[in-house]
Amino acid sequence: MNPRVQEITGSLIREIAAKKTPGCMDLGLGEPSLKPTMSFWANAIRETEKDGLRYTLNAGDAALREAIGAHYLYPGLTSAENVCVMTGSQEAVYVVIKTLLDPAKDELLLIEPAFPAYAKMAKLEGAAVHSVSMDPADGFAFDPERILAAVGEKTRLIVICSPCNPTARVITREAVHTMSEGLLARGGDPIYVLHDEIYLEQTFVDDAGHFAAIYPHTIVTNSLSKSNALTGLRLGWSIAPKEIAAAIVKTHAWVTSCASTFSQRVAMEIFNTPGALHEHAGWYRDQRLAVNDALAQSGLRYVPVEGSFYACVKLPEGTESIEAAHELADHHGVIAIPGIAFGESLEGWLRLSWVSPIDDVREGIKRIANYCQKDHSLR
Amino acid sequence: MNPRVQEITGSLIREIAAKKTPGCMDLGLGEPSLKPTMSFWANAIRETEKDGLRYTLNAGDAALREAIGAHYLYPGLTSAENVCVMTGSQEAVYVVIKTLLDPAKDELLLIEPAFPAYAKMAKLEGAAVHSVSMDPADGFAFDPERILAAVGEKTRLIVICSPCNPTARVITREAVHTMSEGLLARGGDPIYVLHDEIYLEQTFVDDAGHFAAIYPHTIVTNSLSKSNALTGLRLGWSIAPKEIAAAIVKTHAWVTSCASTFSQRVAMEIFNTPGALHEHAGWYRDQRLAVNDALAQSGLRYVPVEGSFYACVKLPEGTESIEAAHELADHHGVIAIPGIAFGESLEGWLRLSWVSPIDDVREGIKRIANYCQKDHSLR
């Protein structure tokens, strides 16, 4: 067997999430609790009845790719040739990492705390992973100087998830500018930035930075999972400079051939409907305000929620996050993800998702605050 | 960039298929021309309206996996834990190859002529590929002795596509028995057999062999693409011994996370409907009889059509298959795939698919026969 597969551990997030029992407040999985809008499905079903359900091109339906390029309008990345449609942004991220890194010599740079999939994918490919931790004292804000200082001779790809899972921080325009200048000033072979924008529609600040807007070696990944409550549609994409996009399509073609034609038809309806990608933005905005209130009242130390649908809260000094997550699930009726799942730098913290009904989120935060106070007073 | 991606060429099959113009007889792509049965969709749509469209478990919906295990009833492989649902059998084959081969030391053994994806996937993983050609004089029949003789110290996985794309041959029960005995007699670490059964419902002989029926180290891949005209559903699976299945799920989890929930719901309806997997079997049987007639009348030399929906025909001695395929597409209004796409052993042959309306298939075969006669007389 492939030793890389054997070495990789399963998902700690899913392990804790699986402990959910009835009555549990679920602040675990990063999955919208909203329902998808079925009106986007009617045309897709009619088309399937009429034309059947054949393969699309490997890269995806040309009209859909054109619509995606035209929707985001990233300079130089606006045409169908820049886009590859894939099985969720999970496949998109996997294929980009696989395509861009030469396992023999290239290194992936991760900004921690980080969604664990990036490192696991790189390790599955046999590529080296180096990581740089953002400063907890600064609420894990993206720090361009710190990131640039961590770029080494072997760094070929930097993955940045902003709005961030797990920290809920958003990289600023200024930080993107500083990083872009710094990376370009190095000269030599380009260092690629994979900007995972899956939480784009959950941005709650005005100065959000987008690498694709100014840095020429950017690949963007995204999907309809979070924006439209369609995790189960498995419809994502990469947007990349044409030469890179062609290589991405080649890898993708051998991994899954093409994304679901039906999912692509639903996606086409969404991109054809003005405002559809933002259909849940109001709900998330309201939810975030309520979560901010609940966090402020809880007495917990937390990271400012600038984007995504998470919040990180600090456990009492010396508490191990895995132990706390198990105790919370087993004895306090709350599912929350241990910070260690996202790297050493988030040890001692919990990641909460806040997509459950707001009363559950409030109650969950209260239970965690109670647990922390009790726990703290015992020490 | 990853040099393995750069070295891999695109799909010759898709390159030729793309030359299709109106009026062309399409004997190119391996895609059913039938329409899917929409009654399988009604429940899936209702369920999506009711429950939304969330992720399933990485391995796929438990009830669907149970239904798949129970449908095929391969000894020891009948439970949900044996099954991993994936994005078409393309991802299933990719993930199995990736999971089972250690690129540092293991070799994949291919039986040529072979569907080109297997070798490209292995090369993408950096794993060595060795191949053994079946005998054209014997119509490329699966020859267990020849295959066993090609098994070396490093062979860890043998891929067998039966019913075969491209040869349309089916491995016999006796051949599977001989191979199973031979492989078990070697001792040492198990040599796995990946039996790609994607054309199972297009089996036209009575003595078809199934590795999973007797060989303990078998992994089966299959999908709904060919049986139910659902290539665009991207719904396939692997069936494997539990320990192997667990490793397969781990790899799959990082590649695509999970298959489309909607596609899984449609699949559930199909597995819940007795006979649904065979819904098109009658059509293929009739079509195959007509194709056999047309081939017999054509004067072309062809390989017996025992399964799948292809037929291989011989070009005049000395004709290069790529040149012939281009000439046929450009000047004779027929799309057919050059044999070289499936390995050196099929050079000088064409692979025809026969899923277009039967009159088109007949006309296509006639045009190829005319081309071969003319071409031959010119030499």
C-alpha cells in the first residue's frame, strides 16, 4: 500500500462532529444549515429530461466557465479558459496542489491556524509542507511580513484561506499588496498563491484583499457549497492564468474526468440569476451580529469575526483542546472543534461554527462559557 | 510545476472525438446515446426539497453502500464497509491505484490493449507501469498464462477491464480461476487485482469470469454511467476487502471529500428498483446483434464482440491508426478511435463504439470498409 495514505490520519473534525447526539448544540461542522433554493433546479431538470445527462468537457461546460470568469472579473482571468469546474472546492484545491508542486523539490507554505486538508493533501502527494503561525496576541490576523519572512528557497505555493477557516479573519487589501510586492521582488520562478475564497460571500469587513486582483501568480478556488447551502452539490472550480489552467485541467481529467453535469446545470442557473450567489448574505450578516453579541456577553476571549462562519474562543490556560472538545460533547451537550485540528498555534482554543439556529448557537456559547469558568475555578 | 503533470499527454480519444461535424457517423466516444430514466429522479428531488443537500459521509450514504454491497453479493464484500462511493468510476480507479501503489517500489501491470487512463493515472502518481499485450492472432483474448508470466517481483496491482474497453473481449471463468491460483501460489505480499466492471451490464457471453467471486485480493470498480446512461451523474464506487476499503475512503476523503449527494439519491432509487441496472440490457443485446451482422458483411477483420459496446477492426497492413482516424474524420465522415490510443498492440486497428443509432453505426462501418478497400488497393 501507499505509505503516504497509511501515514495520513483521518479527520479530527469529523471525529468530534460524529459525537453529536439529540439535544446537542452543534457548533461543529462547517456546513450551512440553510436550505438550497429549489427554483434553480427546475431548468436543470428540464434540460436533463430533454438532453439526457452526458459528460461535459473535462474542464466543465464552456458556458458555465464563461459565466464564472465573467462573474468574478479578476484581471486577466475572465475567460472560460481560465476556469476548471470540479467536484467541489475540495477537488479544486487538491488538483491545484498536485499540479503546482513538484514533490521532489517544492514546498507548500501554510498560514496557521489552517484548515487541515491543505497539509494532508500535500503529504498525500509526498510534497513538503512548511508552516508559519499567525500571532494569537494579534488575534491570528494575517501578517504579511511574517508570511514573507517564512518564504524559503523551496517555497513554490502559499495557500491562504481568507475569509479564514478557522480564525474568521480576513486578509486586508494592504496586506495583499505588501505580500504581492514582496513575492514579486524575490525574482526567479514565480511563487504561486492559492487563495481559497470559499467564504467570500461571508465577508463582513470593507477592506478585504483579493490576491487575484493584483498578484499575477494567483489561483483562486471557490464553490457553491457555502454561498448557496449546496455542500452536497459538489460543485467548485479553480480560476488560474491560462497556462496554469491548462495543466490543472489535465490533472483534473485523470482524477475525476469531469464534474457532475447535473450539478453544472444547477450552477449555470445560479450564475444566470443576478444576486443568486449572495442570496444568503443577509442571513449570515444578521447571524454574525447576534453571534458577536453572544460572544461579547459570554466573557470568553474570542477572535474578531471578520468573515467565514466560525469563531475561535480561548480555553482556560493549560486546557488541552481535544480533551475539552470531548468533555463538552460528552457532558455539556456542545459540539465544538478542538483548535489543535488546525495546527499547534490554535491549541488551547476551540473553533465554533455558527450556522445552527441562533438560539442553539447562543446556548452553545453559554455552555462553553460555563464550562470554561468552572474548569478555570478548579485550577 | 509537477513534472509528472507536464509529461502526461492529453486524451487522444477526446482529440479525435472533437473532430465530429454534423453528418459525421459517430463511432468515437464510449458514451451511451440512450436517455436516462427520469422516474429515478422524482424521489431524489423530493428528498432534496425536504432535507436540503448536505455532505454525506466521506465513504458515501450508508444505505446506498449497503444496497451496492447487497446487489453484487461478492463473497466477503457484501457490507457497507466494503463500499466507497465516488465521483464516477474514474475517481474510483484513480483512488484505488493511488491507495494501493507505493510509488517508491510498486509496479502496476496492465493488460494491453488497455483503456489509457490506467497508465496515465499511475504515471501521475509516479508509479511504474509494466504492460503485457494479448495476442492479436487470438483476437486479444485474455490469456491467463501470458498475464501470469508478466507478473514480476514488483507487481503489486493488476488492472483488468472485462468486459473490455477497447477489445470487447470478456475474461472467462476458467481464466479467472487460473489467474487466481497462479497469483495465490506466488505467496508473499498479496498482488491485488482491480477488476474494472464498468461494462458488466453489456456482457454477451455466458462464461464471464469475476475476480471478486474467487480471488480474495480483488477490488471491483463500477458506476451507473454505462448501465443507466448516466455518464454525467458522476456516480461510481469501489468494492474492496474492509481493510483496503478503509484506506480507499481515506484517500478519497482528501481528493473530493464525498460524491454528489443528489447523485447518490438518484443511485439509491436505481438500486431500490428491481432490474433497474439492467434497464438497457435488451437494447444493447439487439444493437450488438445488428453490429455483428454489419461487421460480418463489411469484409473487415474484427475482434469478436463479447461485451462492452466497442468493436475493434483491422486497418490495411501498414496503415497508421492515427493517420487513418484523421482521414476518416476529415474526408469520410466517420469518427473512430485510433488503436494506438490503447497501446502499441492495437496499432493498425480502430476502436469503434456502437452506441449511436444503428443506421449510423451501419453507415459508419460501411464507410470504414470502403476506406480500407480503397486504401488497400492504392498500396
